[in-house]
Amino acid sequence: MPKEYVVIGLLALAGFLIGGVYSTWKTARGLAIILLILTVVTAGAALTWLL
């Protein structure tokens, strides 16, 4: 599998996670913060995988 597919998949996952952060921020801040941390880790993994 080419590494670009993995990077695109990780960035797509980060996009879904940031959408979860946006939708849960007003109701469940704790869950939103956990999702935000997962988003940062996923985006960092995508950049690391690309380099």
C-alpha cells in the first residue's frame, strides 16, 4: 500500500475527529478535549508518516 493512502486515511480520520470536537464542545467538554487530543495525535502521525 502506498504511503500516501495511509496519510490520506489518517487526515480523513483527523477530520472526522475534529468534527466530533466541534459537535460535542457545548455539551460534553471532557469528551471534546479527549477527541481534540486524538485529533492532534492523528494529524501528527500523518505528518510523521509522510516525512
